[in-house]
Amino acid sequence: MCLICVQFKQDKLTIKEARQNLGELYLNMDKEHVHEVLKLIWQKEDEELLALSNKEDEELLALCDYGSD
């Protein structure tokens, strides 16, 4: 496992930092592992987007409930 994977899984790197590190190192990495790192990043992005979407949904429901009788 590479340093990007280890630190990213430990939440020591943000998505942006992981992408930057991968951009600097991908030429020296196995193509299959580059794909694995990208999958980790994409998964984290999906999780963050889902969490944001859920938060927005909750806020909209709270606004709707606020004005109802």
C-alpha cells in the first residue's frame, strides 16, 4: 500500500491533497494501483456529496415544517 492510500484512509489527506499527490507520483506507480487510488478518492467524493445532499434535504424539511400548522 502506498503512502497516499495510507494517509488518505487515515483522513490525514483531503481529497484535494490526495489528488495532488497522485498527480505528482502516478508516472512512477503501477497503472492498476493508480486506478485503485482513484477509486478510493471517488468513493470519498461520493460519500461527501451524499452527506451534503442529506444535510440539504434535512434543512429543506425543517423549513417546510416551520411554516406548517
